[in-house]
Amino acid sequence: MKKKVLSVLSIIVTAALALSCAAVASSSVSDIAASAVEEIIGYELGLSGASSIQEWIDGELSDNAGKGSEWFVITLARSGKYDLTEYLRSLEGYIAENNIPSATSRQKDALTMIAAGHESPYINETAENSVGKQGIMSMIYGLHLLNNGAECENYTASKLVNELIGMQYDDGGWALMGEHGDIDVTAMTVQALAPNINENKAVSEALERAVVFMSEKQLEDGDYQSFGTKNPESAAQVLIAVSALGIDISDARFVKNGHTLIDGIMKYQLPDGSFTHTEGGNSNKTATVQAFMALTAYRLNAEKGDRFYDLTKSFDPERNTERDNNENITSEQQITTAPETTASSPAVTTKSSGNDYIKTEYGKTSDYKIIAYIIIGAAAAAVCIILFLLKKRRISNFIAVIILAAGAVCFIFFTDFRSKEEYYSGDFPEKTDIVGTVTLTIRCDTIAGKDKNEYVPANGIILDTKEFAIEKGDTVYDILTEAGRKYGIQLESKSGGYVAGINYLYEFDYGDLSGWIYHVNSDAPFVMCSEYELSDGDKIEWLYTCELGNDLM
Amino acid sequence: MRGFAELNPAVLMIYYLCVIGTAMFSMNPVIITLSLFGSLVSLIVLEKKAHIKLHLSFLLLFLILAVINPIWYHNGVTVLFVVNDSPITLEALLYGIFAAAMIIGILYRLRTFTLIMTADKLLYIFGRLSPKMSLILSMALRYVPLMRTQTLKVRRTQKALGIYRGDNIADTLKGEMRIFSIMATWSLENGIITADSMAARGYGEHRRTSFSLFHFSKGDLIFLILCIIPTALIIWALAAGEADFTFYPAMSGINSSPLALTCYISYGFLSFLPVLLEWKEELRWKYLMSKI
């Protein structure tokens, strides 16, 4: 009891402290955040080719409505400065045309509508049929919806809050599965719970424990690591979470070795304004959009005392006065759903239309095939004539020749010879019936740095998280093959589905128990990768193991 | 010194163990090439016959073995072209070629082995070690020529019976299948009969004595030294990793350090030793003839 009182006291004291020094401490940090936000916007405008933010919203973001632009739109909407009509029309169209299977994707769309000030029955409908349908993430997003005024029969905000608190682990964190808290999921849960902090003691205590958890996990540079990889997204989530709790950036619990959370995020910024997923990596859409959200969240808290996920506030200034009663909406995705917009993800953008692809492909391959058929036919005819002239005129002789020729024709028909340039050109059959997106990562952390093999990257990442569109029935193997073609990664698979080697790293290279295994949503399925059918939002990881997968758990 | 075939069987046996053993444990292209050509020239020089059919069948085997590897294995950085989703790489192709060359080289070497190591020589060596083993060995060695003559007999009989038709591929194939089935039945039956017959005569019961004229001369000693020293050098280089060569994922260059060069020269010498010996004998013969 004493402990609880102390913890409540401490959170109040720190909140007070934070508020009192916020104005002083954050002015310079605020400038850094503001300029970083400008740089990110500049980078994105450059990518999309738009000349102004409004043009960007009406152009690229609207084109990708429902398909990955939500987080940018929510963040931009928080300024309340932009006209989102075009985007909303596009989003409505997308929702009407597609049956979105993923509960969290629907919730994301509903949250975007709220942020854009759009009133639609879709919001309540989504709250009704999605909460709790897809694990903890759908509860977090669902709580954001309810916090922002959505209504649903099965759940009330307080019921969801209680369920979420019940899912907290002993270490103070939350996770998709397992026994230990995951930093990203914990931060996202805190973002959803933060508006309900005054509801009862249990909530404030749970949040206090979560704050301790997040504080303990912070690394020397102010950033975090998730699944063994240091990244800016985790720090971004924590920054949104602590901003939602009103904790200042200079709070001692989130300053490690003189480095704040913002330092931990800024460490990953590239000169062009975008962010990387790993130190020294290439620019990454997920990292960039999450940094954008986190820095905006920080500024909203530091400058206006707002929570990032008080989405309705963008449009209803009056509600600002009663913000303690109001709820915020937020959510993050990096674990379950990557908020990549389509523009930078080559997996999703394919320029040519399906018909073009078939035409060119057919044209290219049929050229040599027709010649091959002619040669086979001519050879068969020549052999028949020779047999005839040699007076070996039994009908069975000619049947044998025809059977051989038919075999050769079948071989040519079922094989497809292509040049290296053509195969790896990234010219991939356009997917016509897209049912969702998945992400793929290829890593070999277990052997990184073990020896001097030049094909083992120092950070263990062979392919950083990439997004791929899937058609119905696409398997893990299909996506791996697609990734191999698009990013020029060598693959060795036996009898269609058994993956023996990736990037010149083969099974048994590092001991009798070594080889490649795959995880989907951090879980190792019990079927071959060519039999695992993907669904929207799945997160595939190909991992190199040295102990039959036991070293990856 | 005498010709290669007249050396002491034990010395010859050691030579074959050295030359085949070292060739089998290295994928170095230089060693494999030396092994292939050494054994090929040895066969031609020792047998003094052309054997066009044998070389053609070995060539076919070589091509099949060389092509199989790149079809099934796709490691290697230099992609030549892509068939369906499988890249065909230069490294896998070269690996296939050199693996096939190694196998063909060893097959040629074994061919000279059966030519040189006649049944009496094998009995001389193994009869002392184990009577049963020498019996099995001599029976196994006899088996292939026996099969060949028997097949010829069956084929002639079939032909005489009028079962073949010269103008019909399908019929020819059917006839060959029939001969194969006859031969399978015959060899099983023959094996049992031979075993019974040998048992009735008391083979394999005790050690059997056999007469042989083999003795260990100074020439044998020199030959033994000439084959042990290069082998030791080769094993040294292989153990030190100096003669290593990797194909995957990118080919390493051929090592040309002093030890590696010593290894190549040693292997070349070992591989061509029978040829050198034969040439030396021939020169000596001509020299002696010229003196008469």
C-alpha cells in the first residue's frame, strides 16, 4: 500500500516538475524538433514531387488512402491547417471498394477520419466489429477510437482499459506474446491508456510501472532496441507515450548519459531529412513517419500541452479546455502494421499495368521459344527423312522420333530462360488482386561478426524491413522469391519451397544445426514456407539459426 | 629399372593409393587437370590402344556430370542466365566441370589399375592379409569381363534366333531390355553356383599358397621413394591449406605461393610417373638396340 501511494506521489511530483521546467528546458529542443519536422516534410515532398504540403495531401497521400498514408495524414491533420477533403473522398472510395480484412487497418482508417474531422458511420461500425479481433493491437487502436468519441456496444473505454491493464506483465510492459514486455507495444499501450490516467488508481499505477519499464529499457544514446536491433521507432513510440503523460523531454528518467529521447531519434536522421531503421542504414519509410509523429507529438505537448492523439482537438478548439476529460487517439504500428506509404516501397508500386507486363513478357520469352520449336521440328523431320531413306520404315521408328520431339517441346514450354538483367530488373508481374500488405525482413544476427565471411553484414541485416503487396493465396515463399528478384538477393531453394541458402549463406555453413527458418509475426509456423498463406499485416522474418531455431526465441 | 607394369605389386599398390588419395581430397583446378591428363596419357601409353569407345563414353559421362551441378545448385555470384526462378551461375558450372574432371580422372586411373594389377598381383598382396578378401577381390575383378563375354554370347544367340529386327528402334530397345533381364538372372545364378563350387573346393578355409616371381629390387625402392616424397609434399600443402580453392560464392584465385607451386609440381610428377617410366624404358631399349 505504501508502495502504491509512493508511486502515485512520484508520478504526480514528476508531472508537476515536468510542467514547471517544460517551458524553460524545451525551447532549444523544440527548435531542433521543429526543424527536423520541416526536414522530414521537405524530404517527403521531394519524394512525391509535390511543391506544397497541400499538393502532397491531394496527390500522393490521397492516392494511397487506406494503403499506407494514414500516419502522415493523422500527423498533418493535427495542425488543423490543411484541407483534407480530397483525401477523405479517396479514403471513402477505398473503403467502399475494398473489404479490409485486418481489424487494425480498419481502425487506422477510422482514426484518420476522426483526425480529419470527418463524421462517418464507418467510425462506430469499425469500433463495433474490430476491438479485440486482432490481439492487443486491436485493443489499443480500439481504445483510441473510444477515447475519441467513437461508440460501441460491446466495449466501453473503461472496460478496455481494465482489460489492457490485466494484460500487463510483471516487468511493467506489454507485448504481443511471450512473458516479457516489448518496448514498442508497451509505449503504444501507454499512449492509449494515458487519457484515462485519472479514471482510477489501477490505471495510474499501471502507467507508473510502464514508465519505469520504459525508463529502464532506454539505452546509453537515448534510443532503444527492439528484437535485438537498435532503432529510432521504439524511441519515437516512447516519446509519444511520455508526451501523452505530460512527462518532459528532460525528465531524468528518460535522459541517459546526457542523451534524451529526441537525441535517440535524431541519431538516425540522414542528411536528406529521412530516417533510417538501423544506424548507418538506408532511409526507411517506417522510421521516417514515426519520427515525424513523435516529434510532432513532442511539440504539441511542449508548446500547447496537447496530447498527440487528442485527434478531435484539431477541429474543435473548445474541447481544448476540457482536455483532461477528453481522450486521445493514437497508435503506432511498427510491430503489427507498418505505416509505409506506397511511394518509397517498390514492392507496392509497380508502374506497368498488368496487360503491359503480360505483353512484354510474352514477347520476350516467345522469341527464343518459337525458334527452339522450329529447330526441334526441323530436327525431327530430318531424322524421319533419314530413317525413311535408310529404309528403316517401320511406323514405330517414326513414333519414337515424334515422342522424343514432343519431350523436347515440353521441356522448352515449361522452362523460361531469361537473362540476368531481365530477371533482376525489378520488372515484376503486377499484382491485380491485392488483398493487403506484408513486410519482409531477412536477418542473420546469429552469425553476424562470427567470422570474416563477406556476405554476413556487420549488423546482421541482409534485407531491411520491406513492404510487399500480396494477392490471395500468396505464400511466404512467393514473397521471398519476389524480394530476391527485386533486391537482387541470391536464393537457393530445393524442390520448390525448401530454402537452403539466402545471400550465399547456406544451411550447415555454421554447424550441423544451422540453416534458414522463417517467422511470421514473431512465431515459427509448422508448415513449409510454400504452404503458409499470408494475410494482411503479416510480418515475415527470415532468420539464420545455428541451433534449429532455439537461438532465435 | 623395369617398366611400370613389372614393378613389385606392393609398390604399385602404394603408388595408386597415393595418386588417387591425393586427387580425391582436393578441388584445386590445377591438381584436377594434372590428374585427368596424367591418367589419360598413362592409359594410352600403358595400353597402347586407342579405345575410342571408352573415351566417348567417358566424355558423355563428363558432360552429364558437369551439367547436373549448375542445374541443381545455384550458388555463385556470376549469374549467366535464369531458368524459371533458378539462376545458372558460372561458379556452379565450373564446379560441375572440375568435379566431373576429378571423377573422370579417377576413372581413367582405375582403368590403368585394372590393366596393371592383374589377379595374380592382387592375390599376391591380399592373399597374405586375408584369404577371404583376396577371394572376393579376384571374383569381383573377374566379374566385369565375364559379364561382357556372356552378354556378347546372349546377344548373338538372340540374333541367331531371329528376335532382332534391324529396322525398328522400339524392337531394338525391347531386345536390349530382354538381354539385360537375362543377364541379371544369369549373374545371380552364376554367383550362387560359383560360390558353391568354390566352397566345395575348400576356398576361403585356410590361407592358400601361391607361386609368384615378385621380389623387391633396387628399382622398386627408387620408385617407392619417388612416389612417397611428392606425396608427402602434397599432403603438407593440403594440410596447410596452401592448395585450397573455393568456388562459392566467388572463385578464389589459384594460389601461387612457393608451397602451392611445389604441390602442383609434385602432383604433376606423381601423375605422370608411369608415363615417365615407360618413356625411360623405351629410350633405354632404343639405346641398347642401337648399340647392337
